[in-house]
Amino acid sequence: MIKFFRKIRQKLLTENKFSKYLIYAIGEIILVVIGILIALSINNWNENRKNQELVSVYKTELMNDLLLDVNHFEFHLSHAEEENKTIDSLRTILNRPSSDEDTLKNIIRQSLTFFKKEPWIMLATTEYPLISDNTFQSLQSSGQITLLDNELQEEIVSFYGYTRKYSFMIQEIITSKNEVYFEYINNIPVIQSKEKNIINQNLYNQVWNNVDWNSVQIKFITLLNTYYELNLKTIFFNDMRLYKTNIMIEQLKSDLKK
């Protein structure tokens, strides 16, 4: 093709047809420009296609992160609800006409079976409450969050700001629960050995006889009341987080179908 145009150019010059050569040269320039524009358009189209594919991947990963959050929120919501059911049951027992101080003492001696401590449920750590925001963090740090449309960018940034705020509040609740729990647990005897035998039980009974029951009873009732109120807050915050998270998931699902 290049040789063909070169021959035409040489023929026009040898025949001294300058005006025709000028027209030809302009036409050749126009063809080159058109070729460049077509190449740029194809390149831009390829880049846009790649970006759209990347956006779809990010939206899918964001949605997967949010689905993990939903499972996490639902579990801890359920845990708080079950814990309050247990407290309601204990209150019902204590409010019976037949209940007396011995009833309360027996409940206190069994209290560790009511409030089982699991590090990932109750202990305040830097890892709890969990938020699955790896994709969001990656988008922000890499600057690729700009690949998303402006409206979605604003909604995602606002959403994770909201989530972190309520996660901080729940962290404060967990810290408060731990404080009242350990204040109580430090005042009652706990058998370290897992072997249940008569000797251990007798020793355990003797230790309980030396307990300051007035103090323990006050701390136990405080524990029940504090847990109940803090669990209500946990339920509220997790309900709100679930509501917001499910809305975000539905929006991402809708975007992926477009």
C-alpha cells in the first residue's frame, strides 16, 4: 500500500502536476489522520472495555465483602438476642414467689454456664468487630475507586464511614461488657481443673463458703442489667448495619445486571 502511494506521488512530480500533487498530499494526510483517529478509537474502546470488566470485578468483590459482613452481623445479632433471652429466663426464676436468697446463690454458682466466654464473642480486641472492607481499602489506596461512577463512589465512601462509626460504638459496648464481666468473675471461684471429682467439688464448695455473698449478688445483678441494656444497643446497631448493608448489596447486584 505504501509503495502504491509512493508511485502515484512520484508520477505526479515527474509530470509536473503540482496542483494535483498538492491535492493528493492533502488527501494522504487526511487518510493518515483518519487512520490515527481510528486506531485511537479502537485503543480507547479496548481500554474502556477493560475498565468496565475491572469495575465488574470490583463490584463483585465489594458485594462478596458485604455478604461476609451480613453473616457476621447476623451472628452477633443472634448472640445478643439469645443472651437477653437467657437473662429474661433468670429474671423470671428470681421473680417467682418461691424464689429466695438461696435461689439467687444457686444461679450465681451456675452463672458460668450462662455466660460462656469466647474470645471472638466477648473479649475486646483490635479485630472485633470485624468489617470485611479489603476491596474498599484496595480501591482507595490504588486510586482505582475513580473507575466507579461518581454517585457510587460517594455512596460507598459514605457507607463505610457509617459502618466504621457503628463498629466503633459496638466495640465500646464490648469493652463495657468485658469490664463488668471481669469485675464479677474476679469475685467468684472458678475451678481450673477440667476433672470433675469429689475432691475438686468439695474444695470448690469450701471456696464458695468464703465468698462475700452480698458483694457477689450485687455484682451479678449489675452484670445481668448491664448486659441486657448493652445487648439492646448491640441489637439496634446490628439491625441498622444489616439494613444499610443489604441496601448496598442490592444496588451492586442491580449495577452488575446492567
